[in-house]
Amino acid sequence: MAEPPQTGNLSRPGERVPGPTAERGAARSRLPTLEDVARVAGVSRATVSRVVNGVRNVDPDLHAVVWAAVDATGYVPNRAARSLVTRRAGTVALVVSDSEEHDDDPFLGRFFADPFFGRVVGGVLSVLRPAGVQLGLHLVGSPPARVRLVGDLRQGQADGVVLLSLHPDDALPGLLAEAGIAAVMVGRPARPAPISYVDVANEAGAALAVERLLARGCQRIGLVAGPEHVPASQDRVAGFRQAMARRGYAWSPSEAGNFTRESGEAAMRRLLAAHPDLDGVFVANDLMAQGALVALHEAGRRVPDDVAVVGFDDSSAAQAAQPPLTTVRHPLEVMAAEATRLLLARIEEPRLRVASVIHDPVLVVRRSA
Amino acid sequence: MAEPPQTGNLSRPGERVPGPTAERGAARSRLPTLEDVARVAGVSRATVSRVVNGVRNVDPDLHAVVWAAVDATGYVPNRAARSLVTRRAGTVALVVSDSEEHDDDPFLGRFFADPFFGRVVGGVLSVLRPAGVQLGLHLVGSPPARVRLVGDLRQGQADGVVLLSLHPDDALPGLLAEAGIAAVMVGRPARPAPISYVDVANEAGAALAVERLLARGCQRIGLVAGPEHVPASQDRVAGFRQAMARRGYAWSPSEAGNFTRESGEAAMRRLLAAHPDLDGVFVANDLMAQGALVALHEAGRRVPDDVAVVGFDDSSAAQAAQPPLTTVRHPLEVMAAEATRLLLARIEEPRLRVASVIHDPVLVVRRSA
DNA sequence: CGCAGGTCAGAGAGCGCTTTCCCGCCCGCG
DNA sequence: CGCGGGCGGGAAAGCGCTCTCTGACCTGCG
């Protein structure tokens, strides 16, 4: 240990401490290279490289000697040098593409505070780590930021992109495709683009919700929709209407929110005001459903006895809600993992066809319906 | 656009598509280099490098000529090549160090689903982006994974580390310090280590909670503590006891949870069983407080009229709770940003003294107390 | 016994960039 | 008018790695 512990007291940053750190600096400046290992093992650089990368038949004896030398020297391959010649970064970028506002925002808005983000990260990492690939995190808001990102990417920042686009008319999917950058989206692109994606069958999920509500005996079912231009929302709304129509309900009252808790509360209030006799409601995501619960509570409705509520996402908000939400679970981690696998395959073989994988959602029954 | 859109149908990955992609591949293989820019500008590589990096006085005319050439060629510096010679990755790693279990877990456990994670990411990114530094995400569980990480880091994976240690006796802070890797922790290390950190004044936060409860007229105040070996929990508990003692309360009933909603519910239930006359409770984090609310509701207690509840964190769970939680807010984004600034400073100047910065928490009054 | 064919290790050429070293020029002063 | 000094630009040496090319050696067959 080169420095004494400093814990517990408030020492101002900015002071320099002399001494031990210097020798540490010196130690860092000279890490073992292939050359060093080769010298120790008594072979050429090329051979060490072959052994370390496990290529071609190398004499088993030499093999052992080289590995011993690697251990002895504490050698770790230099990533930059390797990247330079292989033209591979060994890194995949997770790009969150949001609307303008975040670009200069100090803390990048609401999204990161959403558990949604973490679930995606978890899924991506579960595939990347076994593959020995690093994950880089990027956030883009403004159009110039998108262009900059594409530049960075072309230049080898990352070998591919897992794209989370939250912006209804996002240019990024198109830009990436044009630049020939391997990319896979989680959630279908808002506008058709030649890009692979993984999604959940939102329509089918909405149908599950409708089934549940109907099976409970609900007769007057309302809808709290999400933002008009977001694909996930569109699909859920469409699925809801189709499923209702199939059961004979030509029309249902609806109000739209923007996927936030507050907007859900407001939408539910409007819905209730216009249709006091509602006995069931499908809310296009859990956050809004949580808000809807508040509105229903305030209006004196018991859930699920007076009004049954089904959400969508099975986010942590669903379990936190009072009563816990019956909701449609989409396997976000699995989807993110699948997207990552698709991406790695495409990086390996760029000529692979653009593909889409649609996962089936599942109804999670809790207390709200 | 090189390929037709494939949206809407399930095409199997694995098929190859001939044609356009080939020329795209060729296009990618030959990106403009410094050499190209130099040729176009009619100067040497060295000069272009100087202009691009803004070093030394270059003739203003040439300066303009070079930038024009850069634009014309669409040049972007190759990161790997630059890293190789500068020995800088231009990347900072955000390392989440958790306990064993996650290491081989498919989806890396609960943590990523916690909004906590996202807030830290947001704070870190808010500093990194203006500085033009990339963010790499790493998760380590098992001891071997920690050692591997240190190896990767030494070899130039990243220039420094923002460390989130969730594991009470984590070896990583020590390992990083020993290896001479620039690192800053968010939250103090569980065991003293020569590593900079940023933290919130947990004791002071607990004191705020106590003040609030007392000011409301609570007489019999209980405590739902967090895990025994986690620093944040220890400090909050200590702060609670000290503040209570200062007001004449020598002892208070308490039960411990492990920071999860369920454990909070269980702890509250135990507390209530043993001390039915409680009229106030401080819960060491919001998630547990949310659980406590459920237990109180089930026990027929009204919040805050019968029992007032104060949480800690001001996580999204606090707003979601019914009633919304009065809680202690620690400025996690600000702290993460501060940690990142500290890290960048230390990368720039490795001889800086190990430092700690403690932020003051604030009481956020909502309905629960 | 000679030669084709095969296998495996080493030599060396870069990958694209930064940076040192050096040279040529110009200015100012003696 | 001569010379010293400073400044701006070019040549070139690597950074650590991969990978092709080459050559040595061995085997087996004609």
C-alpha cells in the first residue's frame, strides 16, 4: 500500500502528496509486453501471440513454456495495440437515444432513474461478459450529438450498437444503417429502417389484459393510452382495440397519458369523470397504472372490486403499487440479451440478414385485477 | 440505404444476404487517416496531428487549410492508434462491485433494476460527456472477477474507475489502490482504504428524520435498520441513535432489514408486534419504508395520523408510495458527478491527495410524516 | 536416394497516431 | 552586414500487437 489511509477526514482535493506515488507511477509506465514474454520464454513475439490467442498448432512444449512466461511476467495484452491491428474494439455500445432536452441537461432526465434502463443493462451484460466484450454507455439527445456518435462509431469506438430509442422520430436508426454500423434495437423502430430489432408482441400483451378483465366480468372497460407516436404505445392500443372488437366491444372510452405516473393519474381522473360507471381499465404501462390507482383511490373506488386495473411492463412499480398490479410482463432482460446476441452475430458476419425477434409477453396476476 | 426494410416480419437470423453489403464492407475498410488529410491539405502528418489536437502554434492559414481537409475527408481520429501512443484510453469505468452470487447469474440480480443505479450513471455521464470521455460499464461479483478487472484496467482498459461497492467486505478498493489505478468511490469504503470517495452525511440525514418525527409530536419512535455491515446503514443507525439520545431518548426499539421492500415489511411487522404503541418510525431506506407502509396499512394504522414514517434516499419509490414518503434526499446524481470530477482530476494528476467529499442531505417533506 | 509436400517457428512489415528531433527561415540586434 | 535565437514545419521513430511470408526441417513416396 503506497499511501496511508485518508478516510474519515475531509481533506481538500488539490493538495499534492509527494513520495511513494512517484515510484508507483514509474512502475505503471513499464508493463510487460509481448516482447518481454518472448524473451523470457526464449521464443519470438509471433509465437507468444499465437499461443496467447490460441491460433494454429503450436508445439505443446512451447505452449507450456509460453504460458509459464506469461504468468511469470504478469503479462496482459494491450487492448489498444490489438485493436489497432485487428480493427476490432472488443466493445459494444449501449446507446440511449432520447429527445433533445437531455443533451445539455445536467442529469439527463428521467430515464436513467427508470428501472427499465437497468433491466436492459443487465440483459446486455449477461451476454457480453461471457463473450469477453466490453460495454460502453452512450446517451444522445440532439441531432448533432447523433452525428458525432456515428463518427465515433465509424472510427472504431465500438464494434456495434444496442440501441434504445425513446424518441418517436429518431434519425439514429437510419444513420447507423447508412453508415454500415452493426446495430440492433430493443423495441421496433418508429419508422421503418433496415435495422434488426427485438421486441415484445405488444398487441398480444394487450389482448392478455383484455382477456383478464373480461374474465373477471368487467363490462365497461376503459383505456389509458400512452403517447401517440411511440411504437410500443401504438401497438398496445391497437392490440387493446382489436381484442375488444373481437369480443363485441366496438368502442371503448380512452384517455392518453405520456407514460409518466402523473399523466396516468390525470388521464384516469378524466376517464372517471366522463365515465363514472367504468368497472375495468387497461393502462398502457405500469407507471401510469400506478397513477391511475391513486386517482381511483381518491374517487373512492376500490380496486379491484369496483374497478379492475391491468398495467403493462411488470416494472418494479407494479409490485410497489397498492394493491400490487396485475400486469403484462415483457421479458426485457431476455430481449436485451437476445438483441445483444443478434448484434454479436452480425459483428462476426456483417452479411447476415436484418432480423427481428418478437417475444411473447405473459400476464402476471397480482391483486389489481 | 443498402437493404430493404425488414420490419414487421419474423425473418430468421442466419441467412446471408448477398450484394450491397459487400461494397459497404469495402467502404468501411478504408477510412480516412491522418495521412489522407495531410495529402489533401498539402502538409505533413505531424502538422495535421498538431492542428487536430490544438497543440503548439501552427500558422493560422495552415490551420484553416487543415480543418478544411479534415471536413473534406470526413476524418475522425482512430482511437486505438491514439491510445497506443498516448497510453490513455479516454475511458472511465463505472464498476459495480457486488457480492458473489451475481457473477454467473443470468441477469445480475436486483441491483440494475434499482433506480439508484440509473441516477449514478446519470451523474457520471453529466461530467464525462463534456470532457469527451467514454463510459465503460463493468460488473464484478466473485474474487477472480475482481482480479481480472484489475488486470484489464492495468492494461489500459480505462484510465480510472468510479466504484460502486455494494459488498460489505469488498477487496476491490484495496486492490485498486495497490495496483495504482485511479479510483473514486461513491459511498465510503466499508473498510478503510487509501481511496478517494464521495458520500452523503448519513448521520446528519438520520438526525433530520428524527427532528421531523419529534417536531410532529411523536413520542414512541422506532427504527427499521438496514444490513449491519453496510456503511450507509451503519451511519444512518448511528445518526438516529445519537440524535435521539441528544433529545433524551436513551433507547428505541429497532428491527433490521436488508434494504429490500419485503424485508422492510417484515421488520415493520415485528416492530409493531413488539411495540403496538409506536407513533413514529425511521426507516433506513425508501424501499424498506415502502414495505413498512404496507405492514402498517395491514395492521390498520393510518399514516401519518397513527404512525408517522420517514424514509431515506428519496428514490423513485418515495414518490410512488402511498402515501408519498417524507424522506431524506441525498443528491446521488450530484455525488456521482463530484466523484467523477475527482477522478478526472486524479487521472490528470496522479499525485493528488486521496480526498473525500461529504454532501449534506435534505429532508423532503411529503405526506407520510 | 531425391524430391514433393507439409508443418511450425521466426523475421518483419505494418496498423494510425504522437512526439521528438532537427532543419530552415526570419527577425533583431550588435 | 553578420550572427544568434526563436519559431514553425517535416522526417522519422516508435507505441504493442497481428499476421503474412519465408525458410528450416521432417516425412513419405516414387
